[in-house]
Amino acid sequence: MKQLPKTYEPREVEDRTYDRWIKGNYFHATIDPEKKPYTIVIPPPNITGQLHMGHALDETIQDILIRWRRMQGYSALWLPGTDHASIATEAKIVAKMAEEGVTKEDIGRDGFLERAWDWKKTYGGRIVEQLKKLGSSCDWERERFTLDEGCSKAVNEVFNRLYEKGLIYRGERIINWCPHCCTSISDAEVEYSEKDGSFWHLRYPLSDGSGYVELATTRPETMLGDTAVAVHPDDPRYQALIGKTVILPLVGREIPIVADTYVEQDFGTGVVKITPAHDPNDFEVGLRHNLPVINVMDETGVINEQGGQYAGMDRYEARKLIVKHLEEQGFLVKVEPMKHNVGECYRCHTVIEPRVSLQWFVKMEPLAKPAIEAVRSGKTKFVPERFDKIFYNWMENIKDWCISRQLWWGHRIPAWYCQDCGETVVSRQTPHTCPKCGSEHLDQDPDTLDTWFSSALWPFSTLGWPDQTPELKYFYPTDTLVTGYDIIFFWVARMIFSGVEQMGETPFSTVFIHGLVRDAQGRKMSKSLGNGIDPLEIVEQYGADALRFTLVTGNSPGNDMRFMQEKVEASRNFANKLWNASRFILMNLDEDQPAPYLPEELSLEEKWIVSQFNRLTKEVTDNLEKFELGIAVQKLYDFIWDVLCDWYIELAKLRLQNGGQQAENARAVLTWVMTKTLALLHPFMPFITEEIWTTLPHEGESLMISPWPAYDPALDFAAEEQEMERVMAVIRAVRNRRAEMNVPPSKKSGIYVETSFADTFTACAPFIAKLAGGKAVMVNETFEEANAVSVVTPDAKVFIPMGDLVDFAAERKRLQKELDTANKNLSSVQAKLNNESFVSKAPAHVVENQRQAEAKLKETIAMLEESIQKLPQ
Ligand SMILES: [Zn+2]
Ligand SMILES: [Zn+2]
């Protein structure tokens, strides 16, 4: 019989095992009409990414689900891939070029894209290699990239279809602009936080000289672009002013006072300045009142020529000077400190500047409606359910999606503009002539699409869409999407409406939301705090299985978890426990031990372990169905550690010693239970389970493609379980009592069991003797035992002769020694307390402490004396 090495060395086992799986082609999901498909598409990590704990959790959960379903007999596809991450990647490349003193403009679009693809070739595969270290059983033959040919074809097709349906349009809108990244960013990419700011109260004089209006702003520099002030139409204070004009301070422009219901009467003075070019609400007011849009800033946040004397100044520099000038000229009434929400770019944390520009948009309302309906009708459900609120809330209040980005790395917008007649041509292929005037001067839009435009199509673009491939037919809709709650609206919602619109079906039936992995103190892991833990270092130190096990232990859907090194150590210890138990089994097997089977005749303890295992099978399967991975893993842990290792293996040792048929049966049951337990544990700890399983007698090539254990009603031995539990209760009770009395394990005692289940206890007497330190076990209906310790369980009363537990002479010696020490201590305390100068000079609490010590010692002495007296002579 092959044996396992003395200690488990994950580093030695993991890479070798992963290679074996790859060589066996076990990760590849085939289109098999005999099987049901089960599909997960990976949330594609950014090619700029480095594996962090969040990924590790995300990937572990997906791998557990996919391995479990694969063992259940599904054609289980876990489709991997990466995201081109336009803004993140472009920023990295631009930064690298800056070190060489090169700009994008220096090398032009083609030169830049060449560099970007080179970068992707060099670094884009890094995160994929890291995923493999976790044991991820992705179908690598189907690996995709959001910017590969197929995905690009899908993007082009969707853009054209939406455009043809009138759901994509180009228009001037106010968008979120990052003056650092120099691109528009979507609403979801703006991070809001409360910041200290000021409220500047300004006064704008009426043109007719009859007074002024007072208003307040948090961004005084934008006044350069004011084109109106507004009041509420019902505000009684300002009825006379509506229609009049004011003179814009510093600028001198005459602007109207308009009435608009957007103004809140009871906020501030009830008068607001309107800057259509620099505020989204003002932009809407401007549209209603036909106000001019005066943009006073360039794309880097610097005041432009529209800003007069402030042109060329950074927005914050300009703010200071404008406030100074307003104050000098008497337009500043007061400055009030206030807290307000400031939006920042999620990538570079520069404060967002709302900006009017010509962009491409997706009209969201017609797309959101059927998507909301699909979720309401249960076609896609969120686990835990409460997260559907985030989805509904976002989708019901959705604004049109700005999809154009002023970047080069990404899917270029398939729109061309005629240089002669101005016609816009949106086309699947590059057009050569203008359909309107026949001109050949067509320029393609320089912008690219928001990264999320392509990842929104991920569940079907990766399966071959727009072509009607067999893969698409078989694997779509996918089953489970696993992701963190932080990207529900970035990504999940967009996949849902894209799937509904393009495929007529939601892309997945379940969205399984998990929480964040926080540090031991509950803080978010972040670069700036430097509290991130590198999952690869953990894998290196403890093994991938220990990391995976730690990440799911205690994990419940939607809730954050804390990552602690001690937990990883506990997981590693668990792996070692399993390893050692398996080694013990292997050492006891026959040279020609057959593949796992259950003997016809099972003993009581064998029925007990088989029945326990059978129920575990059912429960773990049910937990996985309900995505309760943390509960499933806890049950496995308890079963393996307590039931299997601490109890059953100990019980089986007796049978193994007895030899003959008993030993043969014990070997069979040990092998059967262990190999099946390894199967249940496999999705959680794939490497160690595969290694042990392969060494044990087994059928088939690999544990990962072995069948998932099924619950079998014929293996349900409830009565025998109950009987065994009776005996175990006695063993536990005796052990506890011995522990309380500090009885060394070597000291054996007589055990007298008084019970009405005499048959059971008689049959199990050897177990009680072995596991409860008994030298002789007597079972009867009643006992007369004087001078015995008794312990009681629901089904038995157990007596242990006192003399068997305690060596009275030694105990007397021990107690006497303690008594002597206590007496000595008491004398020294009393000496202090009898010393006048100590009592009068020492601080009161010190004296009090001594008095308390005296009382305590007197009590101890009395107790010790009593114990000595009680000992038999
Ligand atoms: Zn930015
Ligand atoms: Zn034309």
C-alpha cells in the first residue's frame, strides 16, 4: 500500500496536482446533451490587477460552486477572462510613458495602442497565473478578453442595434468630468464623501438700481459662467423680481431672474445662481429657460478665455482671487463654514467637475423597465435577497448612460462624421463614402466606449454572440454570478438589462453577493493603510487549501468578514489533522485493500458513523444549494475533527486490534467514510483531498471528477445512532470528571454503569474501557457503591471507586504542601499588619489589600484542612 509522507507539504503537492488536472482536461466543459449545464462567468479581473483578498474570496466561492456542480454530474463551465479596463490601463501606460518623457500625442494613437497591447502581453496574464495558484478550475480553453475579436464584434453589434432602435444618441449633456484623467466618467464611478467647505453669500445688484438679490454658493468660481438667477415661481418674496435682470459682479454681464420650481424656497435665501455649463441641475434649468451655456473651464480644470481676467488660472486658484475681488468690491456678504458632499474620481480622487460636452449616451429608461420586470418576476434573484433593493433603487432612478470616453485604449465608437455635409454614420463596417453626399471625407469618432459597455455583454459575448454558437445555446443563460456588493450597479445591473435586451433572457438565475474581506480590526484593506494581506503570500506559507478554507469559514452571504492569521493557522491545523488521520488509515490497510465498499454486516459504531456521514451528505448539499458555504464548511470541520478523527478512528482501533473479520470490516468502513468525506470536502480544499484520495484505494482517475456523495435512505440508522450516543455520553461524562479531578490518563479505574440499556453498554464495554480510562467495566441495573465518585447521564449512572482515581498518600502529600505554603504566606501578611508603622504609613489601599489577602488565605487554609481530613486513612 502506498503511504503518505509524514507531514503535508502544500507547496510540493499543489502545483503538481494542478498540472495533473490540466493534463486530464478536467476543467473543460463540453456540450453534452446528456448532462445539464451549470455555468459561471468570472467577473473579469482588470489586466492591471494584482490578486488581492477580495479576488481570493470571489474566486474561492466560484470554484467551490463549480467543483461541487461538476461532481454532481453537471457540465460545469467556469468561463474565465480579463477586462481591458480602459481608464486604469491607459493611466498606467501614460504614467510609464511620462517616466520616459513621452506623451500620448508624441506617439499618436497607433503608436499608443501598440504600446498598450505590448503592455497587455507582458502584464495582462499575471492575474490569470495568480488565479491558478488558488486552485481555480476555470475552463482555460475558453478564456476571453473584453477587447478580443469576439467581444469587440459583440460590442460593435450592440452599439449598432441600440443606435438603430434610437436607444443610443449623441448629445450635449452635462457629464462628470475628471480634470486629471481628462475624460468623462459615469455616475457610478463618482465617489461621494462629506467634506468641509464654505457657503459664500453673495449679492448681485439689480440692473435697474433698485437693490440686489442675495444668494449663496459653494463654488464661487463658477459665477463666471452664470447666465441667470432663479427663484421659485410661488415665492411671495420675489414675485416682483421675476423678469427683471441683475448685473453679474466682476463680469458685468446682464442676466435674467427666472422662475423655476427646481428652486427650494426654504433653502438659504430662496435665490440661486444658474450656471448651466457647470452644474447638472442648472443645465436642466437652462434647457427649460433657453439660457446660454457658458463654459469657463478647459478639460484640465483651468479657467479658459471665457473667464476674462481669471483665464489661465487653476479652478481653486481662481476661486481665491474671485472671493478676494468680490469682498473688495462689496459683493461678499459673509462666508459660512459647511459640510457638503463632494464627488471624486474613483480612480484618481480628483474632485469631479461637471462639464458640458458632446457625448454618446444610452437611453436608459426603455432598457431599465424590462430588466426591473425580469428581477421582480424572479428570473434573476439576489442572494441575500435584500440586495435587490440596491438594484431596484438604481434602475428606477436611472439616468441616461454616458458611454463615450476620451481615451484611446478601448472599443472605438463605430461612428463616422462627414467632413463635407456633417452627416453622422453609425455602421458595423468602416464606411467609405457618405451615404448623404457621397463624400469620402469621413472621420471616425476618436472616443472609445466605457469599459462597462463591453463587460455588460460578458455573459453572452464570451459564448460567441452575436453568432448563434452551440455554446451560446447550451450554456446561456448562465446560472450563478458571484460578486461583491460594491459593483451591483456598475456591472450586475448592466449585464441584466443587456441580457434582457439582446438575448431576451436575463443572463443568470442567481446573483450571489458576498461581502468584503476586512483586516483583523475590521478595517477595509487598502493601499493607503498598508493593511492589505497578499493572498499569494498566504498560499506560499500555508497552502491554498488553508486560505480557501479560512475565507469561507464563518462566511455568510452579503456580510463582510475579518481576515486573521490565526484563522489561517487553524485551517492549516485542520488540514494536518485530516492528513494524519488518513495516514493512520493507510498504515492499517491491507496490501491489496479493495476499492471503498460497505460490508454487509455493520457493527453498532459502524452504523453510527455511516449514518452520521449520510446525514452530513444531505446537509452539506442542502447548504450549498442555499449558498450557505460558511455553514457547510463548519459542518464538515466538526464531522472530520470530532466525529471521524476523535471518535470513530479511536473506536475502530479496537476492531483493528481484534483482527479477522472485525478488522477487515473496520478497514472497509474507514476507507469508505474517508474517501467519501474527502469528496464532500473537495470543493473547499481541493489539493489535499485529491492527494489523499489518490493515495487511498479509489475508483476513477481523479477525485475532482468523482461523483458527489448522495444521501441514501438505506444508510439511515437512527436507532443505532441513538444507542451509540448513549455510550458516548457516558464516556464523555467520565472523561470530564477525571479531568476535573486531575486524574492522569495512565491511571485506570473500575467503571460501574447502572442502566436499563444493559445490552448496549455491555456490547460497548470495550469502548468505555478504552476511551474513558477503565480497567474493568461492569454493567448492571443497580449498584451499591460506597466511597465512589458518581456521574450521571440521561441514560446511565456511573460509579467510579474513589480509590481507583486518587492515590490518597500522594494527594495527602500534595495538599499538605499547599497548606504549608498558605500558612507561611499568612504569617508574612500578618507580620506586616501587626507592624504599627506599616499600618499607619502605607497608603490606605495597600493596607486594605493586605487585609484582603489575609482573609483569603484564612479561607484557603480552612478548605485545605477540610480536604485533608476527608481523605480516607
Ligand atoms: Zn481621475
Ligand atoms: Zn456627407
